[in-house]
Amino acid sequence: MSMEDIRCGIKVKRYQIEECAGVRPWNVRNADIGMFRMLTTELKRRGDGINELEGA
């Protein structure tokens, strides 16, 4: 799965992503949390930061 595919599949808003670090917002579905975790894991593996999600 390419990075573009991951970005297209994520359905959370930027403010929700920032909140996910500590507390999961109730309006974010489990599938979206899974996608968020997959994306952040991939970004960490590549050495990129959360700033890569700008505009996602």
C-alpha cells in the first residue's frame, strides 16, 4: 500500500489526529483509528513526522 493510498483512506480530521495522541475522540470510528495507527507507524518507519499529514 502506497503512502497516497493510506492518505486517501484516512477519514479523521487534523484536530482529531492531534487528540489521538492522548485521548480518542468519540466521533472517530475504530476503523479510522486503525488507519491512523498504520499511517503514523509508516511515518515513523520512514523518519517523517506528523506534519506529513497536513492537508490529509
